[in-house]
Amino acid sequence: MHLLSAHWLQAFTLFIPLSVSSPLSANSKRQDLTLDTCAQPRAAPDSRCWSLANIPDYLNNETTGWIKTTPICEDPTRCCGSDEAWSTCFLRLALGKSGQDCTTVGASACTKTSPLDPNLHPSIVPQVRYTVITIYGIHDFYTTYFTSLKLALAQVSPKLTGITNLLYPNNQALASSSPQEIQEQANQLSAVQEKLGNISDKFRSAIEGNLKYLMRDAESFARFADTGKFSNDKPPLETNDVVKALATTLQTYIVSEFMRQTNWYAVPLEKSTKEEYDARKDPSKDPIYWSPATLRQYRLAQKGEVTTDPSTMIGDLSKWADLPLLFDGAYNCTAQGQADGEPSVYSNYDGTLDLSCPSPIPVRSRIASLPLEEVPPLIKVKEHPSETSLKTPILTGTNPNPNPFSNLGTHGECERCSQSWGFGGAEMI
């Protein structure tokens, strides 16, 4: 289970509009933005400069791009090292000094305090400035995710005993239990704790792996930063929102995993309105869950010995899991061919979690091919998704497509390594 998937990172746009005092001043400011403005070190970062300076072409043009024309040699003042991440090399040449490295989450060596090298050629200052700003912005994004994961675990861990009792209802009060029963209960709780630890480790590894990949692959970096999402001075996400979403995802996954292990499954039924669902016969005895997210109904059942009445189980589940995420997510896992398997969760650039397949509960259906449902994100987005950018897999099961994160390259082969290009020449416009 990787936190990365073979799918390209389709980012959720979080473009934060400029705050303005009046329509007139807003129009004036937006029309007056120039490359000269983008180059000013004291000017507030503006997302529009990413496109205005054409950063993707500056970095990755097949003929003149920085990746193609920067030499690979041992001279740190004008070259990249043979095994050096492009972003580390870029920061060294842009700032005129070594020491900055943003390939690691939470790195103390990734700070925004250093100004650009004053010897940069004026024609490339806007491009250099906004590439540097974006490197720091993406690093902050993944560091926020990493920090939020620790806080989310602190929220979920105290609930594990309650989750264990829900999924193993034969547990009795310790006072009336035999030593064997007490040990069995301890083993059950330990298994839930171990599962949470495993899934958390995979989240951490994926967050770190995603950052490292983008900092070592300039083309994916440029696609992920599409339209300048990380090129302003405002954080791309709120820590509290990410903590809540990660906690919900982790907790729902734990519940669904142990439902699978205790032989629970769901049967997808027809879609209906809430009124139609409420009007069904004897709802208190009918173990059907209706999803407000997709309008689909699900009948909950347990194979073999029924340990809890399914209708009661649906009510109890609502205390411990996000039910649309649990049922619709399980439906999508089955539709994607990942029934009884490991889930898929994607982190989008603004912090939303694209929960396309987060629940391993089996979904039994006579339909040969199930249509995918759209599971709403857990964190609100400020704009519509971008169709051209990427999404970062956070947790993925098996996928037949090759994983774009499996081979971490550095920068492209230098086509003119005998020449000193770097940042000093006007040729790098």
C-alpha cells in the first residue's frame, strides 16, 4: 500500500484571490502586473507571476530549459552534482550559497530567509524568484501534512478501545472475564493499534516520498504547481482542516478494516431520495444505510455468525466512522477491482483528501461492472479542480499502471555541459 498512486496528481485548486479595497483598485492592480513587478524582492508574492514568467517553460523547455542547459560537474558555483536533486542545485545557484535543501519534510535547512544572489542576470530574476518561492511553498505544504498526521494520531488513538468493543461485541467486562478472555481482548486491542501504526507509517512514507519526488523531478514539480498555486505568501491549507480529515480517514479505515476481518459486507442497492428511503417498510428492522453523498442505499450483512444486529451496527458505526466514506468508499474499492484489498487515498495540492477508495469492506453485487461514485472531499476547496495539474497519491492499493514515483531522477541530461549556463547568462531567458 503506497501513499502514492500511478495516477497523475490531479490537484484541487486553491488559488486565493487578492484582497482588494475596491473594484477600481482591483482592476488597476491586476492590469499593472508585469515581470518587473514579479522581480521586485519586496513585492508580495503573486500567484499570477507563475504564468506571467512561464516557469514551466523556463525549467523544462527541451532546448533552453534550465534542466537541459545547467551543467553537471563538480563546480558548485555553476553546476549541479551528478546525484543532486534539481531543487537543491537550483536553490544553491539562485541564492549564491550552499546549505538549502527542501527535499526532506520539516527540514531545518529549508528556510525562506536568504535573498537571491544579487549577481543574477536581470532577465531571469522573475523566473528564479518564483521558482524559489514555489519550492518553499510545496515544502511547507508537505510539512503541514506531516505535522497534521501526528496530531491526527493523537486524536484517534484514545478511541481504539471503543472501536475494538464495537467490532468484537462478545467482549465482557473485565471483572467477569477469565484470564483467557482478558488476554483475547488485549490481543484484539493490540491488533487494532498495530493496524493504525502500520497505516500511519505508510502515510508518513508517502508524504515524504511525494515531496522528495517533486523536488527531484522538475517536470512533475511544474505540473503540480500549475497556475502558481504555491506562489503566494498564504498557506495552501489550514492545519486544523488537515488534522480533522486525516483523523477521519484513519479512523474510518481502521473500522472498515476490522469490519472486513469480522466478515461484514455491504450490498449496493438502487439510489433513492431521502424521502423514498424514509418511507421504506419497518426502517428500524431493515439494515439499510442511505448515503446523502451519493444517494445510494446499502444493505449491511455479516457472513457466518452474526455478532451484532446489522441495524444496530449501522447506528453504532456512526459514532466511530464517517458513513458515506465507509460505504461509498467500499463501493468504489470494489468498482476499481480492489475489493478485500488495500485502499486508495490521494492528497491534493490544497490539502483536500480525494477519498476515491478508502474502505476495504467487501461490497457484494451481481452487477459485473459497477460505476464509480464521486466521494466528496473531506476538506472544502476554494475553487474547482484543475484539469491540467496532478494529484499526489497518499495511500494506494494495487494498480495496473506504472508508478510515476518509482524512479526518482535528478535533472535531465545536460546537452551543452561544456558551457557555463547556470543563472548568469541572458541565454536562460
